[in-house]
Amino acid sequence: MTPTKEQLAFFDTFGFIRFSGAFRDEADRIIEAFEGVWTSHGGGHNEQGHDFKRRSAILPFIDQSEYLSSLIDHPLIDGFASAVLGPDYNYTSSDGNFYVGDTNWHSDNFSLQYKNIKVAFYLDTVTRDTGCLRVIPGSHRVGDRYADGLHEVVPQSTVNHNEEKWGAHGSEVPAYPIESVPGDMLIFNQATKHGSWGGSDRRRMFTINFSQRYRDEDIGQLRDDIAGLANFWSESAYGEKMVATASPQRMVHLEQRLANDDHLPDLVAKAREEMLEPSRGGGQFDAAGKKM
């Protein structure tokens, strides 16, 4: 399913797009599969129950379910990724979350070298005041004076500088709230500044991430990117179900990272020695402004 030229122009200009109701018919099945993965992992972070005080995260996530794995084959997702990233794009990772508290402004990947996009499914109705995704349109344009200026204040590290610079709480920063209901799909450029405020202590959301395929001369950089999975104690680029159920068409989007993940087991062994638990992901702050 090829996106329209108008949809692609909107995404290119503003750095995000919402497909309202695109998965309305599948919403119940998606939620059932989402909850099933959590149940099979003890109900929360690191095989423990969710404590409603900190974000719980599983990565990789959709890889734990044959049905959720198949979402990357969906014509709308595959068509959009192919149009933006090229037909040989990489599926990079996915994460499932129970969000707690606010998520301060940040970019996931602010770089010109390779384009990255994120597909997000919110499984609860969320509004501007109850934890919906907020984006700063145009903030994805790396090299642009406006986008680069924002990045100086709102860096990828998610440090909360906006109050120091502008005297404004994160929720007061001018932005577009992408309110959504289960069945909607959101896509945004990973360079786009985004955050959320006012949500509940068990907001259900998962994302699927894609990037352009790396050039041969940048395989070292690719391996460095894959190494980041060690913080989540993931010993391979993908989960078993993602690979076991892959068609030849899906394998096009898995093969490059699978061929370059052999260093993960040793990195995970080291991470387990140094970390009390796998990473919960970045970007979240509690009510006092402390990073979670």
C-alpha cells in the first residue's frame, strides 16, 4: 500500500503523521497480543509485576508474538517504510511499554546520515492532558537553523533544559498534541522532538522502529548501533518468533542486522554484571523532574 504524495509531503514537512482508525478492526487482537506478551514476562519490567511508579519496558517486543511480528508485513506499514526509507530498509527494534509519569522533550535519533522512523500504537485513549504524544513540527530537519536551535536546548540525551532556557515547563512548550484512540497508528521521524504529559501510571504503548539500510563502509557504525541492545539484555538482534515466521520478503529487512549481531552475547554478559536490571528506556521524568 503506497502512501499518497500528500501524506508523504505532510510527513516530510512536519516530521509526523497520524493514520486515524487504520487498525480499528485489528485493535482488539493487537491489545490481546500486547497483554499476552506482558503476562508471559511476569506482568512488568524484568519479569516482575508492574509497580505503577516507573516505566516498564520489554525490548524487543513485537518479536515475542507471531501476530505482532506480522505487523511489519502489513501493507500500510511496509508501504510507508519503503517509500520513506527505501525498499531495502531495516527493521531495527521494537519496544513495549507501560508508561508512568511524564516524558520530557527529546529526539530518539538526531542525525543526517541515516533516516529513522518510528511507528507507534497507543492502546488506551490519550489526549493532550492524559499522556498523548506531543511533537514539535519541523524539529526533525537536521541542519535547519530552527531544528538545530531546538536541539541545543532539547538534546537527544533528554536532559531537561527547557525550563532553564525558556522558563517554561515541558508541557507549556508550543507543540502539536497527537490525540489517539486504539486502532490509530502514528508515525514520526526519530529526529522529531516529542514528549508527553499528564498520563496514567499504566499507559500501554508499543513502537516499531525502522531505518535506512547501512552502506557497506558503515558496517562498524551499524554494529555500534546494534550494541545498544545489550543494555536491554538482548543477545540477538531479533526475537525467535520474528525470525522463525519470516517470509523471504520480511528477511530483506532483517538480514543486515542478523549478520552483524554476533558481538551481543558478550556485551550482554558484561551488562548483566554491571546493571541490576535491563534498561527501562530513556526520556521519562517523575513529577519532581527526576529522570526515571
